[in-house]
Amino acid sequence: MLLQFLEVGDRPDRLAEIAEREARWNSALISSDLGVWDHDFKSGRMFYSDTWRKMRGLKTDEEFEAALGDWIQGVHPDDREHVLHAIERQNSGDPAYRIFEYRERHKDGHWVWIECRGASVEWDENGVPTHIIGTDTDISPRKAAEEMLAHVSRRLDLALEISRIGVFEADINKDEVEWDDRLLAIYGIDGTPNLKPSNFWEETLHPDDRERVLKRVNDNLMGDDGFLHEYRIVRPDGVVRVIRARAAPFVDERGNPKMIGANWDVTEEATLRNELHRAKTLAEARNGELEAAKEQIEHIAFHDHLTGLPNRRYLDHMLDRRSQECRADGSLLAILHIDLDRFKQINDTLGHRAGDMMLKHAAGILVSVAGKDDFVARIGGDEFVVVCKRKGFSKRIASMASQIIRELCKPVRYDGHDCRFGASIGIACDSGPRLDAHQLLLNADIALYRAKAGGRNRHEFFSHDMQRHIIATKQLSDEILRGLERHEFVPFYQPQFCARSLDVVGIETLARWQHPVFGLMTPDKFLSIAEDLDVVSTIDGLILEQALRDHAAWRDAGIDIAKISVNVSSRRLADPGLAKSLRALKIKPGILAFELLESISLDDCDEASTANLALLRRLGIDIEIDDFGTGHASIVSLLRLSPASLKIDRELIKPLPHSAEQRKLVGSIIDIGHSLNIRVTAEGVETPEHVHILGDLGCDQLQGFALAHPMKAADMPNFIRSESWRGNERGARATQKKLEQSLR
């Protein structure tokens, strides 16, 4: 580079010396990472060293646009104005701008910090620089370090400011401490000198903390480890503050022992900590009460308040646990579902206090009879459950059930009364990997139903036959409800005849179910299930409405039937809505009779039944007693009820042809009825002999297969017009006359 300044004629040794010097300078420049630039405006030559190019990401031989207007576009926008001004001042020889810094875009796109040093070496006659040389240095690492240092400093200063931390440095030998302004503010001595004697700090300590704190400082003064302590100070204004201090000893570069530390005001934190400590102490004091209350709440949630036994919720948890145990070890799980018999009567007659005592008594018996590992629960009302886990099927389960029943059947004395009740028990047992305790409870409930249906005060084990019966009953129940929706319940009619003339004097309406699969079904096939479903009243109402329509149709066809009778159940008789439904039908007085089954206790009719019986009379509807002689009706009830007719049960009529004693009994019933002005009808008249005998005994009306079978409404007109029953009767009388003559 220096060779360009040599003139022709210089000596060869001078050339060699200059070349060697230039090589040394180039090596020095390269090793110093300085990028050299040389602008000779007179010749237009622009030189940029390899290092200069490298720091900008340019290749050695890569073309570079050196024009100021183009080059300045690569300078950071925020630095361009400064760079142009610095170049102008540098060219003018201003020493203040011989060095300046700026950012220039690297070829890869990032910014490079450049430190530019330059100076003019030649000028024209006007003093304008014509030749400038200089160096560029990549100071990006230094700038990054400075920025990082500045950032850390800003963050540290901000952190100290936010946390209100004051810093001190103590010189042990000089016995003085330098406080910063924040520390002065914390101690309430703003504006005082930063340099304090060491005993100044000691005077600020709270009297109750001074001895402890000074001992802590002295103990750690000569150590190598830092220490942390907390104490109270009293500021000049009398305010007490809590200070937390961290300090550490060190030796400075001159070998002087010193200590540096930081203080910060933690009064609010200490106050909160004290409050939390008091709250914790209070919470711990109350913890026992809370635990006791929690246990009490859990006990209430899982136990029956009256008997103290586990409740249904607790039972559900226990069933899951016991079934899991039995599935794991192959044990047998047995569930006894217990229902107290006649408990309602005790509640109704002696009151709920007596009932509560009986429940407690029952609970005590169950606990005493059950094993120590058995689980006893009251699941509601008068129902209890005992859960037993056994190694295998044991007769002790049945023995336990029998013992429970025996103990519960013993009388219990209460308020001068002997209270007697019993229990029905359903038992279900199972084991194996598919054991389901909740299904087992349902099975025990099914067995309980069978035990109660079988006469009470007994126990039943669940069986799959029992389950099939329950399923069949459920299926039939669903079919009954569907049958009501589809109008499958229809009336059939059986004529009633005058015993003397054999004229048709009435018709009894009989309910039949036209089942889509099983055909025509009589009430004995569905009545009990219909009663459980509480739909007998609905069936009675439908049959009554259809019977009234059929009676009107017969009359329009010229068939005059004086009266029709329909059966009425006890629930329908007690129905408060019976009056409204009957008035809506606008029944003509005298054409309808309600037959009351004698199994209805006529001596114990409730108010609703008594009111409905009075209503029937006002509407001109006769009352008849069905199946007389085999149920509850007494002479007193006949006098009180005054029915229009009573019907002798078929079981009393059947043996008449073969039993003189039975004829006397039936004759007495007929005489009693006539003496009370009550018409007497015999049902179950199945032979001509029955017709003849009942006529001779003075019976008023006859009903039975000997004269007519139940039939559809459409068949009634032709039957009555044909009078086919009369031919059967004439033959029966001739046979009877020959029998009597042969006996003479």
C-alpha cells in the first residue's frame, strides 16, 4: 500500500525496506481486526481491505457501491443523520469527529456496530480534503456487552427501587458505614449525610431487639458466610418498623475488612405474618371442633336419625365394598330385606311416637341377632337390610331370618298396650366374579314380595322361577295398560231369569279382556294385577259406559230389558270422583244396579264409600250384594245397607241336588231375604235340577249356564227372541216328574 507513494529513481534498498515495512503493517492490521479504507477523491480510487469487507459479509472480490448516496442506505435509519454529519465534520478536520459509531446492515440482514476512525491526508488549494484514510472496527460484541450491562443495571436499580431495598457498606477499621439514599429513606433520615458512624445504626435498634441483633452481628462479623436477620427499629418520628437485613463480610483490594449488606422494610409482611400466625393458632384451636363437626355431619349424612343405623346412602357404599371383597376372595354375599308387618296399624292407632319406639326396638333386635361383621341398615319407613358375608352357603342365613321373625313377633309393652307386629323377609345370595350386590338387593326385594304374598311372618329365598313370575307379572301389567289404551276390555252379558216364569228380568254385565294373543280372558286371569295397578276402577267405568250404550241399542231394537247390573270394586266405591262421573252419564233411574262384592267389608265402609252409596240411591241406582254367604256381610249390615237384591254364592248352590241340608240352608237365606224385603238371586244355576229346586224354594231370580252363558251384546237380541232356554226347562221338568213318580 505504501509503494504507491514511491517515485521513480528511488534506490532498490529503499524499495525493499518499504516493502518489508508495508508487510509488517498489513500483518498488524489483519491481526488487529481493523478494516482499512482509503478514499482518494482526486483519482477516484476507493480501497477497502479484506477485513473491512468481511465485517460486512462481503467477499474479497465482490463489487461494492461506494457512492455516499448508495452506501448511506445501508446505515441504520436512526443513525443516518448522525453519520452524514460526522463524515462532514471528519472531512473538515474536526478532531471531535475523528471517531464516531453507527450501525450498518450486514449482508445477512442483521445490524453491525461500527467504530469509524478517519483523517484527511491531502487537501486541494482550497483546503478541501481530497484524500481520506481510516479504519473501521466491528464493536458489536462490545455494544452487546454494554447493552447487557446497562440492562442488568437498569433492572437491578428498578428492583431495588420497587422492593425499597437500601444498601450499606461498612468499613470495619474506620468504624464507619456508608448508607445509600434508599436506606436513609427506610430509616426516616432522608437528606442526612450518607456516611455514618457505626454506632449510629445501633442507636436505631428497638430496645427489645438490640442485644439479640448486636450479638448476631458480632458472631458473624469475622466469618466468611453471609447472614440474614430481622429486627425492629425506632425511627426519629417514633414509628416502629420491621427491617430484614442481609449482610456478608469481605476484604477489599487493599486488604481492608469490610461488610456489605442490604436492608428492606418488611413491616407489612411481618404484620401479615403475625396475623397469619394468630389465625393459624385460632384455626388449630378450632380444628378439633371442625373435625368433630365434620364427623357429625358425615354421620348424619350416612345414618338414620331415629335408629342410629346406617341409611340407604351408606348401604349403597357398603354394597359396592362388600361385592368387591366377595368377588376377590370368592365369599358368598347374602342380603336380607326385612319389612315389618302390621306396623302401619300401630302408627295409626297408637301414634307416631309408638311407631318410632317400635322401629328402635326392631333396630336393636336386628343388631343383636346379626353377626359382628354383618351390616345392618334402615333404608326407609319400616324397611331394614342386613348384609352378610360368608365363606359359603350356610343354613345360618335361614336360621338368622327365623330368629329375627321370632324376636320381632314378641309383644312390646308401650303406654299400657301390648304392641304386636312381625316381619316378612326376602333373602338373596350369590357369589363369583359376576356378583352384583345392587342386583342382589333387587332380588331380595322380589323374594320379600313373595314372602308377604305368602302370608307374612315368614322368609323366602329368591329363585329364578320367582324372577320369571315377576317378569311375567310385569309383562302382563304392561299389557293391561296397553289394553286400556286400545279398548281391549269389553263387556259380556249373562241374562237373569224369573224363577217362576223364566222370563228375562235382568242382565249382569261381566268384564272380559279381548287379549290379542291369548284370546278372551276372564277377570280371574287379570283382576289381581289390575288391582295392583289401581286400574280396576278404570275398567269398571269403561264397562259401565259400554253397557249403557248396549242397553240403549237393545231397546232401539225392540228388546226391552228391565235392568242391567254391573260390578263395582271397593276402590271405585270409595272414589271421591264417582258422583261426578255418574252424573255425567245421565243414567235413567231404575235401569241400573251396582253389584257389591260381599268381600267388601260392608260393616267398615269409610266416609267416601258411605256417601257414594247414598248417592246411588238418589240417582235411582239399585244396590245388590254379590256372592252372599261366603264373605263378610252380616244381618246387621243387610239391615243398614237395605240392598234391592242379594245373590247367593255359587258354592252354596252347587250341592243342592244332592244335599237336603244344603237345600235347608239356601231356603233359610231366601226366607231371610224376603223377610227384609230383599229380592234373592241364585247364581251358578248349571242344571235343570237347580232350576226346579230353586223354584220350589221360592228363589226370585236365576242365573247360570243351565239357562244362558255369557254372550256378546250383538248376540243378545236373537237369544231373547228365540227363547231357547224354555225348551231345556220343559225337558227338565218332565225328567223331574218321572223321577218323583218312581220314588213313590
